[in-house]
Amino acid sequence: MARIARDVCHGLLERAGIPVGGDEPFAMRVHDERLWDRVLAQRNLGLGEAYMDGWWDCDALDQFFTRLLGSGAEAAIKPTLRVAAGVMRSQVVNAQSVRRAGRNARRHYDIGNDLYERMLGKRMVYSCGYWAEAADLDSAQESKLDLVCRKLELQPGLRVLDIGCGWGGFAQFAAERYGVHVTGISPAGNQVAVARERCAGLPVDIQQRDYREVRGVFDRIVSIGMVEHVGPRNLRRFMDACDGLLSRDGIMLHHMIGSIESSNTLDPWFERYIFPGAVLPSVAQLGRAAEPHWVVEDVHGFGPDYDRTLMAWHANVESAWPSLPGYDERFRRMWRYYLLVCAAGFRVRDLQLWQWVYRRPGVRGRYHAPR
């Protein structure tokens, strides 16, 4: 069995143009020959866990996965019963219920503000920057925040609901630059504490709660990196909740990572270690969820900008690692794997980045989408 697994995996790597051994930055260096059985049995989960355990290395994981994902090698390894069982479970269990959603958010966003402070840049914005005219990460994030504000047509005094406000980056920017009143919500306590501190003295109210627990009426609704955590089972309910919170002539924007195909599950390695309960929505799933309450005024895709953002985050973490003593080497390898696999996913366009702008049926006048 071991020889068969090795031959199968070597064949797939060869098809992807990835050498086993060698000096190329994308070459795979194997330290434990049990790797091949593990990959054949557990697919992506086995490959990721084996990297975390030090069974293999690569100098440039982003280049490795750019080649691997671009070759379609994953589809050649058939799912095991364990993988199939996970898919079936997703059909009957709502992994994004109010209770589970809060727990899922805390598992990722409450791991340590020190890590995120060093990784994300001065505004601590944990989403794709907009690099059209930006030269560095901080300017790319400011460009993205300003783009969102312009798409929402913000004006002084408007009431804005920021669903999944993170560490308060958008709320602070919008209140300072556009004079709006922002209510930001997040289920993650560490995020809420930092957001309140960052937004002190501004017309910003940061609350620790789920979107299903919000009451009131707002002129604008925005979410940045939140819809991925809603889950396809709850997309309609999410949109219905927004319908009850947005004023009649309001504008809504959702900024999200998307998938090129509809699914109810996330890659099992990412589900276990990075984003429990998350599912990347497809265009079809988002379109169905918008019926019948919403007019889609604009869809703006700039997925390649996330490749550049992730590479900047990776560089920040690697340079700051000596100042992060609270994380062990296995965590470092896990985090490196996460960032660089995602960078490759955007590079080969398996992953998408969208901003969707919505208004209600019956609102007159043309919407002019900024870029």
C-alpha cells in the first residue's frame, strides 16, 4: 500500500511540475515517507497536518500550491468515507447557528490580538486590500475602506450598521472621514475590546452580538469578510435580517471571499484549523438569497488583490515572529500554510473576492458604482 500511495502522489506532483527534492523554491522535501499514505487517505487534511507535523517542507509554499492547484491534482484523489461523512453532516447540521457562530468566531479571532496587530497593518483590517493605486499594505487597506464608503454614498449623520466589525477598522475610518454614526457588531470578545478602544471618542457603538440579535433601522449596512461565516443554510435568513434593518432607500454592501462553485462545506483542513463553520458562497447561492427583496446594483471582483494582501501578511508574520513568544512552531507552520495556500488559491482564481452592492426594488435613479 505504501508503494502504491507513493507512486500515485509522485505522479500527481510530476503532473503539476513539482519535483520531490531539488533546489527549486517550489520543490517538496520529504522527511517522513509515511506522508504518502496520509495524503492518499486524508487528501487536503492529511497534506496540511503533515506539513504542520514537519513531515515535509517547501521553501515557497505559495509557488508549490500555485502549481498544484493549477494542475487539478486534488480531483484525482477520490474522497474517503470519512470525507464523504463530513459532507453529509453539513447537510443536516447548521454549523452557523447563533451558538455555534459565536464559538466559531472566537476560535479564530480571539487567538491573540498580538498576532493580528503585527500581521494586519495599522488599521487592523482583516480583509483584502485594494491595490489599484496602492504601493503598500496600509495604503491598500485605506483605499479599500474609502472605496466601500464611496460605494455606500456615505454622508455626515447617516446611521451605518457594520456587521462583523472586527477590530473596528472600518467603523473608525468611516466615522473619522465621513462623519457617520456606526454601530459595529462582532461575537468575538477580543475584537470588541480593541474596537471600542480604537473608536473611543467617535460616534461609534461597538456591541458583542450576533447579526440575528440586532434591532433598529439603519441608512446603510456593510459587512467586510462576514458573509463567509454566515453559511449557505443561513444566507436567506441573513438577507432577510438585513431587509428588516435597512431603511427603505438605503444601500447595502457585502465584501466577501467567494467560490467558483456552490458547496455546503469548506476544505476540511481549513474547517478544522482556521475557519470552523465557514463556507465560501458562490454567485448562484448569493443570487438565490437576494430574491425577492434586493436589486443587485454592482458586483466588483478583484481577487488577485488578495494574493498580494496575503503575501504582505505572510511577510509581516515572518518578520515579527521573534516578538510572538506565545505561539509554538506547529502554530507557525499552520499559519504559514494557511496564508500561502490562500495566496495560491487567489493566484490561480480558485478563490474569488467580491463586493456586492444592493438596493431595494422600486428605488429610482441609476446607481453609479465607484472604482
